[in-house]
Amino acid sequence: MPNWKELRDEIEAEGSTYDIIRRKYISKLSDITHRNVIVYYSGWLQKSNLINQGVVGFEINDMDKNGFMSAINGMDRSKGLDLILHTPGGSLSATESLVDYLRSMFDDDIRAIIPQLSMSAGTMIALSCKQIIMGKHSSLGPIDPQVLGLPAHGIIEEFERAKEEIAGKDDPDPSKSLKPNPNLIPVWQPIIAKYNPTLIGECQKAILWSEEIVRDWLQSGMFRGDSKATNKIEKIVLELGSHAITKSHDRHISMQKAKDIGLQIIALEDDPKIQDAVLTVHHACMQTLSDTSTIKIIQNQKGVTFIVGISKQ
């Protein structure tokens, strides 16, 4: 029998009650699907006030790969991977690197499961998978990149509008033509002055980068071997990447809309047993993020856990 210290050490090794509950239900989901499971959860919804105070770590970043490396170590990778995503997005370079790593481990046998929200770069991760599982309550988001915390498309549109209003615009449709109006220079000057001279180029490159990698992932993953892949992929990139279509980077793309634009979506409701297990895992993760100082969770079905707590920039 263990003594006092040994018993305390055993309890501490088991983790908090939240850790035990998550471990239990992630393991149960894996038992149902017979696949590896990794949850990737951010607490940006629960702790938005901390983001406003400068707390970082909620977003997809290069530190996340350490968590995924720990979670994948020792897995039977022949079982594939179900990746449960709940994230606001983040760094484009970190996202590309993470997807490259996951694919090197599991090839194309990765399914994304979206219990609630996977936005921006989180949507890009989902698009890199062979299938996306969503419920009626789930949402993806536009994939237009952010620069300086603003939509790259929006910054370019603002510059173009300033140029047209000041220098004028010729258009075959007279109603769309604009006469030069130098008097607007004082109006636009303080707006444009907040951007550095290379910003437009950076925005254009970010847009091209995000669209190129999504096309590549869709071609080599979800639409591998599809003779009509090119047309399907171009429609998806346009629908999710065009700021003119989505209107806002925060736009929520429902399961039905995702199906309508051509993504390979499996309805979570199609299998009540998996639906119940996924939502239980989701609730367990959300309670951890709500009730503790945790801002990010990366955990597998074996209980290997990478936790990020609150940190100041």
C-alpha cells in the first residue's frame, strides 16, 4: 500500500478533476471510432477580456507543435487521426508548418471534427483534412488572411478606394466612374498614414500564400483523385477567400453552407453515438477553459496533455 507521500504523488500524477474527466471521454470517443483522437482547444471565447489586455497564446502558433509532437509520440498511426478543432485561427506560417507535420505523420487519413467553431487558420487546418465532420451548430470561417490584425483584403480595398476617390476612376459604366477630387487628400491622409509603405505588398503576398496552400491541401487531400478537383477547389477558395463574398472575417459558415460550396462534410447527427461522444468531449474541454486558468488544450486519447496557461506578452 502507498504511504502518504506516494499517494499524494499518485493523485498529482493523475491531474486535476478536469484532466481526469477529459481523459475519460476522449478515450471513450476513440474506443467508438477506433481512431486516434487529438483535441485542439483555445479559450478565446471564455477569456476575451484577457486578449484585450494583451494576453497571448490563444492563437495558432509555433509552440503548438510541441503539444502535437507529445500527443502523437507512441501512437499507432495506422489508425488515422480525428482532430477536434476549436480555435479562432492564428499564424499562417505556424498553420502551414503544423499541417505539414500532421500530414507527414498520418498522410491523408485525418478527419477534422468541428463541435462549435474553427475559424480563419483553423478552417484552413480543416480544409487540409480528407473529411470534415460538423453539426448543425458548427461553423467554419473565411480563410482571408489577417495583417496587423486586419483583413488583408480590407486593407487593399481601402487603399484602392482612396486612390480612386482622389485620382478618379474611368469605367465603361458611367455610374461607376469617378472624377478626380484632390480635396479628399486631407480626409484620407491620416487613414493611410497609419500603414507602413510595404503593407500593400505584404497583404497581397499573404492572400496569395493562403490561397496557394489551401489549393494544394485540397488537391492532395480532400479531392485527391477527383477528375473535377480543379473546378471544385476554385469555387471553395473563392467562396471562403473572397472578402467581397464573405463580407467579414468573422463570418460563420454553417454545415449546410460548407456542403453547398463543395466541401466533403459528414453530418455529426448522422451517427448519434459519435455525436454524443464528441459533444461530451467538447463540453469537458469548454468547462476546463471556463473554470481554470487554461487558455489552450492539446490532448490525446491516452491522456497525454499539453496545457497552456495565462501568459503576458
